[in-house]
Amino acid sequence: MAKTYNIAIDGPAGAGKSTIAKTTAFELGFVYVDTGAMYRAMALYFLRQGIAKEDEKAIEEACREIEVSIRYEDGVQQVLLNGENVSGLIRTEEVSNMTSATSVYKSVRQKLLELQRRLAATSNVIMDGRDIGTCVLPDAQTKIYLTASSHVRALRRHKELLEKGETCNLEEIEQDIIERDYRDMHRDIAPLKQAEDAVFLDSSRMTIRQVVDGIINAARERGLTL
Ligand code: DC
């Protein structure tokens, strides 16, 4: 089988990874893999079971009952939890916070690693997450570390929630983002950090177009011939 071309995008919550990765995938004809959605599906299961985020043992046991898979509908990734499409249920603040807290556990990360590697081995993917360039796909041909200031990220999230008709408070959102960053960057296993060979992009003052072009140019410089 021909070797696939993989683009890894890591960065903190709200840096625009999914929007950017989706657009780039569409333009390159790549498959977009949103790994955060997989961690979110697992967190939803723990919430539904009433498991406390500190209860590592119960989480480890619950991992054995979980089957996460993905499929694509009209090119859009759907995440399935034990066969149920939960894509519409995993974007709440409650799930976000549970996900950040439970993605620190080895049992949770181990569960998803193989699925993520298998997807990258079978298709040209642009995969986003926190540990893709450092841990999941250390041989990805192009690695991007995409970030933005916590204030800009909070403003983006605030706008998104208002558009969905949800009530929210900008200061609380920024505080949540700062806490989530801290947890994601300081956990023992696969913490969020820039891979040594990743291209650093700060999207605070960049348009989506500029970031997408930055990624496509980086990939072309690294052997992508499309
Ligand atoms: O990208 P996101 O906001 O959907 O991710 C939700 C949480 O999942 C985030 O707090 C960290 C965790 N995550 C992770 O630990 N590793 C990944 N590859 C992707 C997400």
C-alpha cells in the first residue's frame, strides 16, 4: 500500500484547529480527523454513568465497556459511542470540562491511540488534537502548532455560544480556557506541547485563509505534491 501523507495539527482549545483543518482537508482532498470528538464521546459516557472525574479506577473499568468509532456523512466526521451517533451531544461546556479532566488518564488515551493511528495509515489525513505531532503520529510529514491568545480564543467561543442562543459570560469562558490549557499542558501523559519539528502559527491576528495557506505551503515544502 502506498504511504499516506499525514498533517498533524496540535494546539490549545479554541485556536481554530477544527475550522482550519476542515477547510484544509477539503482543499487538499484529505480526510479530516477530529480526535477531540473521540475524547468527548468517552467523557459523555463517563458523565452518563455518573462517574466522578477523579475516579480513575471506575474510568479504567468503564473504558472496557466503550467502543468509539467514526464515520463520515457528506464528508463530515460523525463520532459513534457504542454505535450511537453522539456528535450532537458532545459540544457542551459540561462535556468539554469532563473531557479535559478525563483525557489525562492512560486507559482513556490508550483506547484511542490505535484507532487514530489506523486512520492515518489508511488515508491521507489532517488530524487535530493535542498530542498528534508529539505522540500519535511522530512521523507525520507536516506538523503544525496552532495557537492564539486566551482572550482571542474566549471571544471566539463567546460568539459561537451566543450564535447558538446560549447564555454565557466572557470572563468565565476565558477562565475556563486558561484552566483547560493548564490541565492539557501539564498532565503526565502526552501533554500539549509543540513538537520540535512543528511549524508555529499564532492565529490571533490571522484570517482563516492566511492560516490555511500557511499550512498548505508548509506541506508543499515538505513533499506534498498535490
Ligand atoms: O479539541 P477539543 O476541544 O475537542 O478537545 C477536548 C479535550 O480533549 C481537550 O481538553 C483535551 C482533550 N484532547 C486530548 O487530550 N488529546 C487530543 N488528541 C484531543 C483532545
